[in-house]
Amino acid sequence: MKTVLVTGGTKGIGKAIAFEFLQQGYEVVINYSSDESAATATQAEFNMLGYCPVLMRADVSDEDQVAEMFADFFRLFDKIDVLVNNAGISRVNVIQDTTADEWDRVFAVNAKGAFLCSRAVTDRMIGAGGGAIINVSSVWGEVGASCEVAYSASKAAVIGFTKALAKELAPSGIRVNCVSPGVIDTEMNAHLTEEEMEDLTEQIPVGRLGSGEDVAKACLYLAEAPYVTGVVLPVGGGFGK
């Protein structure tokens, strides 16, 4: 049985990714940081559908918590086939109103979290002869978003991290790839007005917002494509291209 750990997997895109892997027969571990009620609700929802994911709590920006989470993971499973670094946060501010602490926190979760989790699984994947790491970036990491400089910069860092790590780990049979979602209909975009959402939708060639399922299917493809590594796969209906 293949195994996958999805960080930030109880809401939005992460929840859809977890569900996609559950449907494909993976043993799924869902990481969450603080919202225990959302985590247990997601687990209960999946249980009602006949699936049994495992919940693991950890702040992915905290080195000790990440180490403890993966120690728990490897007490349950002898290997990890796929890691999805999905956990992410955003800050919507003009640069003058963005504090250094806010900047550091966004980078800590979005970029450092991917680093800590990837580092935690590398030796195990090498020992097993391979594996797949999938990082979740954003179209804003490619083209930048006004009033989201911290978020955009952190997601650009995830892209650079992906490309470098893919080259480093390819000889060990580990593939590292990245998905770059466009405008996805999730809580993270709840700050946008209806007018702003309509304007964005008009800029999407396929004529609709993306869904978590759209991103999840891209992640599954990257998890199982044996000759694909170091790519940034846009999932945005042509937006920003």
C-alpha cells in the first residue's frame, strides 16, 4: 500500500488532495497545525465515505514539531511514497503595512515548512529506492500579486526550492515537482470582493475559477509520473500565461 502525507490537508486545496489520494487507495496522513475542529470534521467526513485517514498535528515551520510528526509517521508506516507540501498562509497588505514578523511568518510556513518536511523524508525515500515530493506554489509565485509581496515571494522561493532539490535528489530516484494553482475557489480567496472575483474570472481563458479537485488531480499525476521531475505544473485554466 502506498503512503502519502499532505500538510495543511484539512481545508481547501489540501483537503481535496487528501481525498484524491484516498480514492486512489493510498494510506493518507493529513497534517494540520491549529484548527482541531476542522481536522476532526474532515476526518469524520472521510470516515463517512469509508476512508480512514490519520490526523497528525504539527506546525510545519517548527523543526521539533516536524521531527516529532515524522517520527510518529514512521512508527505507523515503514515508508513514505509521497509528500505533498501544501500548508500555506497569506498576508494581504501593501508593503508599507507589512511587518517584518508577518514577512517572516509567511516565509516560515510556506518556504521553511517545505524545506523541513522534505528534509525529514529524504533519507527514508533514498533507503526505499525513491519517492515523490510535490510542493504547492502559486501563480503569484510566478507573476507576482500586488499587495501580496510576502506571499508571492515565498511561493517564488518554493519554485526555486523545487527545481534545485529535483536536481539534487534525481540520482536517488526521488522526483520533486511543483504545482502552481491559479485562482482557486477556496477560503484563501475569501478576502476578494465579488467584483474582483468576476474580474479575475474574465481573465481566465477557460472561463471559470479552479477547484481543489483540479489541483488534486495534478498532484496525483506528479506523484505517479515516473519520468517527470523538476517541473512547475500550472493549474490555472491558462490564467497568467
